[in-house]
Amino acid sequence: MTRREKTTELFKELINEQLKPHGLTYDDVKGDDQWYLKYSTTEEKEKEFIKHCTSRIMEVLKINKSLAEKEAQWFILQWGLTLEKYPERNTIKSKYKS
């Protein structure tokens, strides 16, 4: 398998992973150029996803952690789901309670 083929397969795998909570796959969204804007995730889940991406990128593309983290950030920038607009209100209130 060529590097380009590996990258393409990894790309699909990562999309599938981030769409899993929505019950969707790459095949479900591939015809929609702006699919990533229609689904959201939390900041916490995005951080977990970035860790997963970094690990898989290192493993599949055989690159070091620093480069894999940069690739994961590029993936999020281009294809990452939108973040929920409002964090839980309880979280915000709890910061100001005495």
C-alpha cells in the first residue's frame, strides 16, 4: 500500500471515529462538502479525539509524536466537528459559587 493510500484510509478511519457518537460513517457524509459543520462535539471529547488521532497517525504513518500532533491539529482544523456553542451552565456557575 502506498503512503497516499495509507493516508486516505487513515483519513476515513478518523472521520468514522469522530462520527461514531452520531451513528454515522464516512460513507454517510462523503457527498456533503460541509458535513463537519452539521455535527458537534464537546471540548472534552475533541481533546480525547486528538489524542486518538495522534496515536493512530504515529502508528500508521510512522512519524514522531510532534509531527503527529501537528497532523492531528490540521485534521481538526479541516475536518473537525464544530464545538458545542454553550458549555454546561452548571460548570460555569460552579466556578463562581462560594
